[in-house]
Amino acid sequence: MQNNLRMTDHPILNIERGQRVQFSFDGKVIPAYEGETIAAALFAAGLRIFSRSFKYHRPRGLFCMSGHCANCLMRVDGIPNVRTCVEPVQPGMQVESQNAWPSLKFDLASVTGFVDFLVRPGFQYQRFKRPRWAYHIWEKFLRRMAGIGRLADIEKPVPAERVQATAEIAVVGGGTAGLSAALHAARTGAEVLLVEKEGSLGGRARYDTAVVEVPEKGIQAHRCVYVKKLANDVKGQAYCRVLKNATAFAWYDEKELAVSRPGEFWEVKPQRAIIATGSYDNPMIFENNDLPGIFLAGGLQRLMHRFYIRPGDQAVVATSNASGYAVAQQLLDAGVKVSGIVDNRSQEDIFACAAAEKVRDANVQIFSDRTLQAAIGRKHVKGVVFSKMKLACDVLCLAGSRTPANELVFQRTCEGAYILESENQFTRKPLADATLRVASDMFVAGGARGGWGMKRAWLEGKVAGLTAALDLGYGGQAAEAERNNAMTLLSGLKEKGSTD
């Protein structure tokens, strides 16, 4: 496996890295750069297996790169179960693997995968319950096998500082929709608190180099370039406060928003709330879909465009929409050969996609009306199988559907509907009125509402932000006219389609 995957140039991005630092992983010194996450540095150093599954100890590699899966859990400075794909590198930190012995690469417990008929669900409660005195002995062994991790080395952890805050409008999520909502609300003079879980604004668009139509001007621009400009506009607003590295995770008494930050616990009481938390990439169902080397599309974009690291040498893209072709082009831009694109749609649908024409011109094979059946490999993906065909690869990108991240919406018992998106997926979408209101004091916009596309996200954020400001007496007739115009433009967009 190559470990010289750091990019030195890119046709679109200016590659910028911080100062060189070092940290320890299982006793070995690993080089890294300030601003990188632990997982990115380890991947660049050649590591491909980051953890082992709890039951059969199957190898697990980087997958989402956004802290939404358990594939990269490790022990960091004595703290177990740290998601290393979002944990920044610190000079001299001690990182250790979990749930593998004697090593991640060679784990003796993986033999359980060959005797799976003996370890059916709940086997630990049936096979080890007698004699009763022996269960406590087995319990220690089973706990270690389960990969929960040892307790933290910290004897007396410092409790989080409690911070109480109020805001006229709280916007949760700093992606395109959240930035648009915060910008338009703050321009009316309303006090806005923008809560973003990452250390930078922009959401997934910050790592997407696809060319899109800029909402305000109707011109073409790279999505990552535009969203950075939008983030700078928000930062320049006098009435907008930005809270980064902050995760809004719950409502208390339906009016108090709980927000967690490193060392802090915030209790925010907004008069109006706008939920713009985006969406999650969905994995696909096929044999061996958990092999290292298989990435969600957003994970690949973060690896390539945030950390400037190529995921491998040869890729296959599995998709069901236009986003797969955009990611295929981005792989080509990063110097990765694309063996083919496996699309379950018809040729007619593919021909209607402008992004497909671009990758076809780059001599990338497109296989329509096909569905992945299996990934080939034991410790790392080596190829894929579909319709009695095989393609070799060391990277498999899954660019399928997405699920709205609307947990905060439904925690407030808002109404919603389940929609059959495909044969394997139901999507839960909140029911909102024309102003995107889901409760008297709450709105939802962007991917969290279930919409696709940058222009839709921007318009929905604008409608929600201006409506929330109007509720509180800001903006007047000018804001109302601007809001109504945005609603008219929004109604003319297709509900589903390309991700432009």
C-alpha cells in the first residue's frame, strides 16, 4: 500500500498545510501537519485498518471522515473511543489502537468470522450463564472482545463550564442553508447566534469543488469558493455571533437548546430557532460493504480537499444521482484513475446529467442499469462485482442518497412524513409550511428538510431567516418583499435532481 499520497498540486485548490508536527501511534512516531486530524495523518502514513468490528473483528477503515461512524475509534491521550477522523493532531499526543490483539493488521480474534455459526446474536447470554460463578470471569473477556475500551486514565475529569445564553434567533448548522439564514436575519438587525459543530463554516460544501450557479448573481463558481465567501459575509455581520466547535444535541423543556463545546456546556434560549443541520451520506447494501478502502462521497471529498490526500490509485464510483459524476471528476483532479462508474439509473437519466458528459470525455466507463453486488478483498478492497463483471480498484466511492439530519426537529414532536426514496430507504421529512415553519418558533432549511442542491439550500435559508426576523419585528416591508420573492423562486425549483 502506498504511503506517498499527499498532493503537491491541484488544478483548482491552493494546497496549504500547517507546521510539521509529530505524534505517537502504538509506539511509532507519525509525521503530521497542524490542522490535520489524527485519522488523516495516519492514512497519509500508510495505515488502512483503523479499528476492528465489535463481534467478528472484521477490519474497518476510514469511511465518513465526519464523526458519524465508529470506524476510526481509538484511544487518545488515555481517553477511549475518540473519533480520530475529527480529532485534531496535537504535538506529542499518544494514540493507541483499540479492540485488536496483537495488532490492527493481524487480530487473532478475527477467527470468530470463520465460526460465525457459533456466535449468533445473544450467544454470550446463553453459552456463558452456567455455572453462574464463572460468568464474572467470562464477562471480563467478553467486554474486552466487544471493543468498548478501557476506562479513561483521567482520575478527576474537569467538569464542563456551564454557560447560559439568550438569542433572538439561533441558527444550528453552518452550511449553505445556515449561513444564508444567519446572513439575511442579521442584515435586518436581529440578534443571531450561529452554532456550527466544526471548526470552520461552510459544511460539506467547503470540500466540494464542483461548479455551481451562484444564487445571487446567476454566474458559475466552484462551490467551495462561493461558500467561503458566504461564510466571510456572515462573519462580517455586526449582529451575528458565531459559535464554532459546538454541537447542538438536544432540546430541554422545548425552549432550551443544549450545546456542547470542548470544556463548555451551553444552555441557549432562543426566541426563534432555524435548524439547518444538513444531511448524512447513506451507505449502500452489498456483500463486503465494510472493507477498508470503501468511502462515502463526503468522506472522500474531505480527505482530498481538506487534507490534500489522495485516497488511493484506482477508484470505482457507485452512484444513483448526479453527485457521483461530480466526485468522479474530483478523483480525476486529484490524480486518481477512475476505472468506472456504476449507476443504477437508465441511460436516459444519465445522458441528462451534464456532469456525466464531462467524465465521459475523460474516457471513464459508465455502466448504466447496474447495481453493485459485492466488494472483493480480505483486509482492503481490491475490486467490485456487478452484473457478472469485475472492476479492479483500491478505492470505492459510494455516492448514493442522503438522509436529512433532522433529529433536533423531531425531538420537538414536529409532524413529518416517511417517503420511500428507493427499494432500501425510507426518508423522514418534516412537514413545513411555505415559510419553512415547522413549529410556532422553529424553522427547518436545506438538507435537514430533505432538499437537494446549493441554490435550494440558499433560498430556503433566506426564507427561514427573513421570516424569523419578521416574526420578531425586524426588516419591515422590504424584508417581507424580499422573503416573498425568495419563496416564489423556491417554488419554481425541482424538488429532486442534481446537487448543483
